[in-house]
Amino acid sequence: MRLLVHSTASGLREIDFPADEAIRLAGWDGRILTSEASPFVPAGFSAWELGTSEDVRAKANEDYNKRSNNPVGVVPGQTTFVFATPRRWPGKEAWAAEKRAENKWKEVVALDAENLAQWIESAPGVAAWLGPLVGSVPTDASALETFCEAYRTATKPPLDLSGLLVARDAERGRLLGLLQGPPRVIEISATTADEAAAFVGACIQSLPEHERDPLWGRAVWLQSNAGLRAIAVSARPLIVVSAGDPQGLAGHHYVRALSSRGSGAVNAIELGPQPVSALVDFLAAQGLDRNDAYSRSQEAGGYIERVRRTLFAVAPPPPDWAAPAAGVAVSAAILVGEWDEACEADKAVVSAIAGVDYEQFVRAITPFQSGPHLWLAAR
């Protein structure tokens, strides 16, 4: 509910929806202050009670009577009482009208499953987050927060997202600054597209809660352009993170997660290596032996994503470029690093190392030139 409010409420000034263990404490399930009304959040101060009981009317009456007798820190005459349930309740309008007639509260509102479904539809970022929890996943779209959790737990031990921010204060500040501005295309190039996407999540996660939740509620990981339809209905700008092209997407922040060097555009951010000593400190804090952490960081050249790939809990399948038909040529390209295609001597050396003629070598590596190991394309 907190994410829905953050994603859709207009003029939001205050919000308090306890989560986790805090929901067991006495008090309102939620309190909101807005300067203007939106379709599902009333203007002004509103106090919320949430109920999942099968007998919805009985639960609504129980909460209404309890709060009318003990409003717990709110002034009923200045507050809208909201009761929400994930169950269908055909009698909600009649119940709300009945309670309004008592004139105990400024206003009384009841929301049921139909209202919540419409609300979620208007907030694709929240729908993508909620989908895996209820067994309904939008096509090729998921919450960035969900993607980042899978990224974090893919290693043994799990690595906190904060590792992606080690010695990257400037990059973090730049991204957050761009996200606070008008919708635009932002490029982030990293060792892998997954690292670039997780970096966006790490930046969001680093913020205070009141700034973090609104961004999580708007952040979506898009696996392909097939998922565009699922998010196009959002009335508010989303933060769409994807490795694809932002075709047909307007009015939203689009973060291109690249596993190659960026285009050099104005809004491009490149995630380079990090100081080995800083990586060692981070990895040791995650539970790795310092000597092991140093060895892995040194071998990875300070690239945290390369370290991460040595810690996968389940070994990933070999990449396409490792297939025998391409592996030798790609390995030669990685070994050479850079060469000048206008220089016959360079081409001859590359051909000799690859063990094939240059044209055959180029055909073999072309499909992989945007991959994480071939940043250094031919010059």
C-alpha cells in the first residue's frame, strides 16, 4: 500500500504505513497527508485501516467503531476514515454512506478488491513488484527491486548492493541527479548489463526511506520491448531499466544498461574498476576471508562484477562466445584488446594470433562485440 501511495498520490506531504514487525503495533495501519486528491487517495489527512477477514462488513464495522471511540492521535472531524480490503465487497458504497451519515468523520471511504485492482493497474512499477508475490508476472517486466534482490542473492555469500557504490560517489550522484530531472534517456555502461541495472537499484537503496520508496515504486526492469505495453498505462514517469532500445517509450526515464562502452552521450555513465583495497574491505565485511578477497579482487582488476561471477552459488552456463566455433577468435580478440583495421600490419598480427584469416576472424567476433569481454572494439 505504501508503494501504491508513493507511486500515484498527488501532493503527498506525509505518509506512514508501518511494515514488517511494526504492523503488529497498536495504531492505524496507515496515515497520509496530501495537498490534493487523487483517484484513490483523498485530499487532506486520511487514516487507513486494512482488513482481510472473510466477513468484510463485520471487520469494517469493528475497525470503524474502534477508531471512532479511540482515534489514536487524529481528529475525526478533520480526517477521512478509509477502510480497504483485498476482498470483493459489493456493499461498500452503502456501508460508507451509512457511516458518513453519522457525521463522526470528515469523510468515510471504502475500497475493495475492484478498487485495488484498478489502482494497481495505474501503477505498473508496483504491479511488477507485486506480480511474483501473487503469481501474476507482467510480460517481460518486473520490479527493479525484485531484480536487484535476485542479483544480490545469486552469490555465496550474498553481496550487498552497496558494493556497487564503493568509490563511485560521483557516478551515484550523477545518476540520482538525472533521475530527479525531467524524463530522459540515460546510459550506464558496466562489465555486464546486470551490473549496470543493479547499480541503479543500489543508488535507490542508498537513499533515506522517504526518498527511496517513491523511486522503488516507479522502477521497472524491462527484459525486452514486449513489456512496454504493460507499463505504458502509467500516468506518472517511471524509471525503466533495460538493455534494449527505448523505442516507443516517451514520458519516462529510460536507463539503458549496457555491457559495452557507451555512446558518449551527455547522459552517459561508465562504471570502471574500483580500488582493490576498497573492494577487499567490502568483501571482507560480506564474510570473505581477506586473503581470498584480495586474491579475487586483484585477479579481477578491481572490477566487482568479475569478482561476483566467481562467487555464484550456481555456476551459470557457458556464454555463447565460448562455443568452439567462436571461442578461439573471441579469445584472440580479448588477448589483443585493440587494433587498427586500417593498418594491414595490425590485421596480420591479429590473424596470426587467431590462426584464421582476418575476414573469418571478424565474422566470428562480430556477434559478440557488445559483450562484456569485447569493450575494446577494433579502432
